[in-house]
Amino acid sequence: MSFRIRDRWFVILIIIGALLGSVVLTQVALAGAPSPQQDQGDIEAVGHLGGMAFAINLTDDAHFAFLGVGSGLHVFDISDPAQLRLETALPLRLGGLLGLARSGNTLYTASFHGLRIFDVSHPTQPTELGQWNGEEIRGVDVAGNSLYLAQSQQGLRILDVSNPASPQLLGTFATPGDAGVVQVAGDVAYVTCYIDWETPCPNAGFITVNVHDPAHPVQLGAYDVPKKILGLQVAENRAYLAAGE
């Protein structure tokens, strides 16, 4: 979405993914402060990309978007929302690309069959730096030199990526079911857990883990959720969960 607040614009891409099989860029005009009762008529689609996308990450200047499209990494120029342009399509041959995380000029791509690390100092020409083999990596986040992987039945994996050419396993945390999404804020990793496509882990659909010592992660809390969590965002001591069937 492009949000206009007075004379400023913000661009956000919305991934419809498996539901609609496409990516939509829309704009919302807001006069003054956002209102929860904003007329839906102020939402206008200004760009559209066909295909199925599962993950997204933007460059700091919001000039380029990295998308996980099927089993490939696609780079789009989004500087003009009305003229979205594909710059690079890089087949990864690692199964579905489900997660993207970036730290500076380093991009981490997570898929069903492993992790691949790229230098994106030139966004349209990603250069591979390293790999790490692992099955069903569904979520990824990075903080400093530590990379956090939600690796399905393997739970939470923590890697040292100070040398991207040779990631090293630092620690693991066993979840009671499949780990699906992970986000890290400070010394806490927030992890989602599910039994199957529709069912969250009983009394532990949302787990908080102390990762101050990455080699010895310790559970802080576990929370029951009525539906499987599909996405989460942590900000200012609050976790926002997107859950559903």
C-alpha cells in the first residue's frame, strides 16, 4: 500500500500468496491522522504482480523489493508503484522460498530445503555468499551476527553468520510441534508452533524464548491461541498475531 499522510507517501507491498496467488500494490490517501473509520473508497490499487509470492523484503530506500516467488528470488524495481518492473529472477532450486530476512547488504533466503545467503549491495545482481543445509525452514529473522530459523519439526535453530560463507550452528530449541514463524526483539525470540496446517500446538501456539545465550535458549512462556498463527510482528513490547485457518 502507499499511504499518504499530508504530503508524504509510504509504500508497502501486500502479499496475497497462496490465497490469491498474486502481489498487489495499493495506495491509501489519509488526510491528517489515520482514522479507524477511514472510508474504504480511499484505497486504490496502483500496481499488481501476477504469480504466487510467499515472502518479501524491501531495501532501506524502498526502491527495490525482494520477493520469494515459488522456488525463486525475484527482485522488482518499485520506485514507481504504477510501473513495477522485474529486474532479476534467480531460480534457487531449493523448493518453495518461504522466508526472507535482510541485515544491511546481506539477504537470507529460507526454503523447504535449506538456507542461502546473498550479497545484495547491488540489489539487481544478488551474489551468493554461502549456504546452510536444513529441511523445511519456514521462517527466518536476523539480529546482529545471529540468524534464527523456524525449522518445522526441528524447532528453533540459531546460527552464527558472522562468516556468511560458513554459517555455524550455535543452539537449538525444541518446540512441541512444528515451528512456523520467528521474530527476534532484543534477547527474546517469538516463535509460532503448530501441529498441522490448521491446528496450533495445544497451550503453546505462541512461544517466547530467551536467546541472550544463543547456545542455550530457554523458554520464557507459552500461550494458547485458538487458530494457527500465520504471521507475527513485535513492536514496543507487544506482539501482533495474524491467525486463521
